[in-house]
Amino acid sequence: MTPLPKLAQIPAAIAALADYEAFARERMTPSAWAYLSGGAADELTLADNLAAFQRVRLLGRVLEDLNGGHTRLQLCGLDLDYPILLAPVAFQQLAHPAGELSSVLGASAMGAAMVVSTQASVSLEAIAEAAQTPLWFQLYIQADRDFTRDLVRRAEAAGYRALVVTVDAPVNGMRNREQRAGFALPEGVEAVNLRGMRSLPPSVAQPGASPLFGSQLLAHAPTWKDLEWLQSLTCLPVLVKGVMNPLDATRAVERGVAGIVVSNHGGRTLDGMPATLDVLPAVVRAVDGKVPVLLDGGIRRGTDVLKALALGADAVMIGRPYVHGLATAGASGVAHVLHLLRTELEVAMALGGCATLADIDASLIWR
């Protein structure tokens, strides 16, 4: 197991990822907490992402040879020590004054790849300069397509290794918890990477606003043609994030994407969708090994990572848990979250009789 970095700021009571939540909530404003923790509408999908992992049970194996065990993998041109990445999370200065700069330091300490949000509160160049670990750039195709092209060029110039295009949010979900809390970005926190973009329709419909259909908002929403246009702009691998339907996965693979991220946006877009873990096997079958499949949503334990890998994922991404660590203890908290999750994964693999990721398959799942 990887030795733990010096983490003097970590409260002694924290033994697992879930323990961070209470500490993080104490350190954030109620409005910021509503933004980070909330989901869409009645938050059914948000809750089911967590519950899905609790529904799945593991079958261990005994007396297997575990000599030479490791968690290394290759993913879209990266050599990674373990299959856990930091997912894109917007406006991380809501959780900690240094925001994404602390997250990337924590990721670098643990050798984890990080996916940087278009809506980061720190510039993509500053994050890249601080990084000692591979970075991918999460991209929303903006209504201002010229500005989108410029974002791609900036990511390439800064050394990002792939683009992760979020495709499941042509509009924001109806985030009632945010509305009730009166969430608004505080002074000094903004999507700095979008400075200078032409003023275009907002990305969210509000109660009482004019009808959505027929509006300029949907007129600018990206389509499959825009994905192809984006691929034509860059030599970087392009992954699509937000795929839940096997038909969409097939269509994306046919268009030459480099990877699929099974995601329901952390339950923040269309409420009532199934959990990502529940749809993962069908998406994996549709992809048929042609490109890597990643999953996010609901991971809180190393056993959750093992379950996702056993059901066909090549790697996973975590979002809220590392921001809880960030809010609690900055870079040390992010590193500790990754350390805990990796340690739990290695223990689960050993108890499941798996020396390497290649040994993990559906036989570990009790049915």
C-alpha cells in the first residue's frame, strides 16, 4: 500500500470517506453546502446512486496467490497507479479558499489523475502549473462556439491530456435545494475560464420564466454534430461524460470517442434516472470493449470501486467525497480521501482473491 503523506490537519475522528461530510458541512456556508450536496428536484437519483452500491453484494475468494499484486492500469494513454480519478467539480473555492489548487496538490501527492471543470474557480493554466499529475479537461460545449474552440486550444497548450465532454446537461436540472437556500456565487468566486465569452442565454430555466421549448437556450444546445466538430479541432482523446443509455454509448463509439463516462451528473440533472451502477452493465455490453468505460456517482468505499470494476468499469471518478476532504483540510484532505479509497480497494481485492485489476470480474458479484 502507498505510504500516507504527512496529514497533520486531518481530524482524528476520520476513518472513512463518510466521516468527512460532517466536518465539511461545518466549514461551508449553508448556501455553498446546498450547491455541493444537493441534487435535482426530489433527489431520488442522488439517493439511488448511493443505494445501488448497498444493494450489490460481493463474493470473496480464498487461497489465491496474491504475490506481486498491484492496481496499475493504462487508461487513454495514461499509466496510472490505481483506477480512481478526481471528477470535475465546479467552483471549488466554495469549499476552500485555494479551491482547485489544493485539490490538484492532493491529487499530485497521491498520483491520481484529475479532471478539471470548465467552471473551475481557478484558471486551467494555474491548475496545470501546480500539477504534478496528469490532467484532463472537462468541457461544456458553449453556445459561443468560437470561445469553445479557444478553450480547447488553451487546454492543449497547458498540457492537458484529454478532453472530457459533458453531454447530459444542455440545461441545468431543477435544483430545488439550491433554490430554497438562495444559492448565488459569493463575491470573488466565478467561472474564471469563461471570462470574455459572449453573453448568451443562461444555462438554466427558472420557475416562472418563459417556456423552454422554442427558446434560444435550446437553439444553442450541442448535438452529435457538435461532438464531431469538437473532435475535428483536436488530437487529444475525447471522452463523453453523462452517458446512461446503451444506445447513446453505441452511437458515441461509432463516432470514434476515446472513452465513455457513465454518469447522471451526480443526480443533478434529470431526477428519476437510475443509479449509474445499475445501468453500467448494459453500457459495458454496448461498448463491447472498444473503448474504456468509467463510472461516477455514489462511490464512498473501496468496495464500491471493486463492485464497479467487477460490473465492467475500467476506472471510477469521485466528486463530492474529495470536496468534503478539501473543505475539511485542503490538499491534505484530498490526499487522505484518495489514500483511504485506494487502501480500501486493495484490501477488498485481497479478500476477493484478486492480485491485479485483470482478475476482477463478475464472478465477484453475489446474485
